[in-house]
Amino acid sequence: MAFANLRAIDRWLSAISAILLAGYFAFCLYALAQPSDDPQKGMAVGFLVFVEVILLCLGWALWLGVSRTRAWLVRTVSFFAIFPAISQIAQEIFLFFHRG
């Protein structure tokens, strides 16, 4: 019921952040499952596991923010989840206008 106590913008931010964090996590799992003969695969696996732990911590912080109705925590996690997606879109728009 704590989700209903958040303001509308925080509910939207938490839902979008949860979807993005789940997508990032699934992408990392997909990358881990790919076979490779690269001698540096061990380093890549170690980095991906580290990224997955960070994503799990962000998911836990998002859950904590929603369950205890801490809007500042929801907004902070949302910034870290949404910023990579927005920055990539902004980069593509910039390249489209300057190369197109």
C-alpha cells in the first residue's frame, strides 16, 4: 500500500526505473550466457557480475524507497536508472543532426 501513498510522479518514476533496472539486469545475464573463446572473458565476467550486484543494490534501494515512501530515494535511484537511457538517446539525436 506504500506505492499508493507516493505522488503520481514518484509512482511513474519507480515503475519506469524498475522496468529499466530489470532490462539492464536481463541484458547482463544475456551477455554472461554468451559463449566466447576470448582470453579476457574472465575479466568481462567479473565486471558483469559486479554490474549485476550494483543493479541489485539499486533495485533494493528502489524497493526500500517505495516501501517506506521515501521520495528522495526513489528519485535518486530513478536518476541512476534513467540517465544512461536518456544520454544514449541524446547522443543519437546529436549525431543524427550533425552527420545527417
